[in-house]
Amino acid sequence: MKPTRYKFNPDSVSFDKIRLGIAALLLRFLAYFIGSLIFALIYWIIFASFFDSPKEKALKREVEQMTIQYDLIHREMANVESVLEDLQKTDDNLYRTIFEAEPIPATLREGGIGGVNRYEALEGYSNSNLVIETANRLDKIRKKVYVQSKSFDDLIRLARNKEDMLKSVPAIIPISNKDLTRTASGFGWRIHPYYKISKFHYGMDFTAPAGTDVYATGNGTIVDLSSSQRGLGKHIIIDHGFGYTSIYAHLSNFNVRVGQKVQRGDIIGFVGSTGMSVANHLHYEIKLNGVNVDPVNYYFEDLSSAEYVKMIEIASKTGQSFD
């Protein structure tokens, strides 16, 4: 029981019982209330410093799960990037080599993502850098997948055209030369028959009697029939498509017309000695994308390995061309 308090009254020379007024009671209550609040706040601060609330525990578990998922996503993205890199290498070094197509430029595969600021909506958060980095990485992967998908579409188209390409590429000897002895001069530096100086010979010469049949070495279209007293004399140019053209020079006569479609093995003209030529022969050239290439590498429909080696030996031993 709370002890009763008294106050000495000098007028009555006695102790009077102390009675608190309403204001004093209110002040005392307010003091007790504020003290309780302060005590509760101190208790809450101490408790919160050492113990997590249920909500904080739930948030921490959620953050841990998101961190694990983020790591998994980045590992999966790394796997996807690795697979894409292998596909790109196979595409450039195998598939496009088979179809004789140019590799896709690295600048196209690794090109930036368009837009002034694609990630403006992701800025301003505590983890913005992390989110923006992930979004940017995903965008790059998405672009690589798109480029590779378009590349495979091109490869499918090239595969469908491969049969036509194989029929069109110059692949046989342009005259009957079964014993190879008609091979007169090969591709490379030779002595010019008129000028008697070393000059690059851009084709192969095959000797044969006048009037010998000359064959188209691949499917294509006759794009030029020309006659001249100098140079190549009477000659034919066939456009085979796929970057290939072939030239048949010093002919005695033609057997085709401009614009005519021809197939491999068709007779297009006859051996002669027109133009700057010293004897009846056929001068034969192949161009790929406008650049002369050695025709000896394009007789795979005619020659075995042994015959190919023999032709190279014959062509390389001749020191003078016929034109």
C-alpha cells in the first residue's frame, strides 16, 4: 500500500494530509507516460539491434532467394553466350566455307543496341547498376540470337541453291583432253610468244586442231561474244552465277548466241587461232568475283588425284604461253 504523505501546517500547528490536484495528477500521469514511452523506445532499439522482426526475416529470405536466382540467371546467360559463340564459329568457319559465303562481320554480331537511353526507367534505384547491366547483357544476347537466326535463314537458302551452284561452277576441262597431253601452258608467269618477255598468264592453254569442240564448263548464260584481230580474238564469256565467269578465247567460230542458257558439256564454239595467237589452241580463264583464279583447281568433275597432279606438272613445265 502506498504510504500517505502529510504536510505541516503552522497555522493549526498540525500535519495535514497532502491531496494532489487535477493538474498535479495530470502532470504525474504525463511523466509516467513519457517515461514509459522512452523506456519502450530504448527497449525497441535494443531489441531491433539484435533481433529481426518477422517482416525483416521474410524480406531477408526473399533477398537471399533473389540473389540465388540472379546468380542462376547469370550462369544461364553465360551458358547461352558460350553456345552462341560456338554456333557463330561453326557458322563462319564451316557452314559458310562450304557454301563459299562471306562470314558475318564481327561488327554486326557485336554491334551496340540502338536508342538514346534504353534503360532510363531502371535508373534511380539502389540496385540500378545491377539491373541495367543484366538488361544490357540480355539485349546483347537477344541481338546475337537474332543475327544468328538470320544467318541460318541465309544458310538454308544457300543449301537450297547448292545443287544449282554445283551445276554452275566451272568443273570440267573445256576440250576433250583425256590423256592430258593437250595441256600447253598453265596459270602464272610465262614468256609471251610475241613480246618474248615474262608476262603473267591469266588462264590455261590447250592445244587442239582447228574446229575441235569447246565445251561450257558449267551451267550459265552467254553474256558476251566478241571478235578481235588482237587480244583474245573470237571469244565467249559465260556468267555462271555465284560469282563465277569463264572465258574461252581464240576460237574459230561460235555455236551460241548472247543471252542463251547453256549447260555443262554443251558445245559453245570451236578451237582456232584468232587474235594474238601463235597456233591453234584454246585459252581458258575462270574468274571468281571478278578476280582471275587458276583453272587447274576447277577440274574436279574430270580428273582423279593422279591426273590432277599430272596436269599440274605439265602446266608448270611450259615456259611459254600460246597467246
